[in-house]
Amino acid sequence: MLTYNWIASGRVQGVGFRYYTYTIANKYELNGWVRNLPDGSVEIMLQGSRDRVEGLRKYLMRGNMFIKVRGLSERIVEEREYTSFEIKY
């Protein structure tokens, strides 16, 4: 299974973005985690089928009245297997 590492930029801290990501990732049965970074961006580590990962991407890019993702960089990494999705603090 592939592991995707995303960095989301834009208005993604202080607006519920981690919880939003957590909720949608669980809806799509994805595993991994989400955490804030010191530079104001958010890092997301994901494991799941490409279709489900793309489903999450669409939700994140759509955002809501508070969340505005301006960029979402992606790279595929070798990572251990995750069994759930969590918010890291």
C-alpha cells in the first residue's frame, strides 16, 4: 500500500482543518495522521487506495467557509503501516 505525504497551505490553521481532515479521512476509511507545522501549513500522512485518497483531496480543496486550501503538495513515501487516522498535537 502506498503512503502519501501532503503539505496543505493556505488558511489551514485555527479553522478546524485538522478535525475536518480527520472526519473525511475516516469517511473514506483512510489511515494516517494530520498535524500542524510551525510555518502555518499542515502535514497529512495517508494510506489507502488512490480513489479514496483522491476523494479526500477533493474535499480538502473544496474547503468550507473557514478553510481555504491554496496548495496541496504531494509525495509518495515509504512509511510504516497505520491502522487508524489520528490528529497529532
